[in-house]
Amino acid sequence: MTKHLADRKRTNEGARLSRYLEIARQDGEEGSHPATKALHSREATRLAGQRIREFTEIERGRTV
């Protein structure tokens, strides 16, 4: 008896990420859209994660 199709391990896990990184390395910043350049150069803030957490709690119905 063989395993069900859903029980088999995927062989292409992480393929999307590796392809994205490959394209990013090839094109670099000079081939990117200006909006993409702005997003990459923008400083990451800790508040962004906090805001996402707060929005998800509101969405779940948890208000303090």
C-alpha cells in the first residue's frame, strides 16, 4: 500500500524564495522599479510589527 498523495513531502519547498532571490541578485537595484527601491531603502521599524499585531487582535475581536 502506498502513501496518499497528500502524505508525501514536497520537493520544491522554498523554490519561490530561491527564485525571487536569484532574480534580485541578477537585476540588482538598477533594474528595479522606483517604488521597489524606496521600499528596500526604507528603514524597518519595530512599530510596524506592533501595528500588525494590534490590527490582527482587532480583527479577531479582542479589544482592550
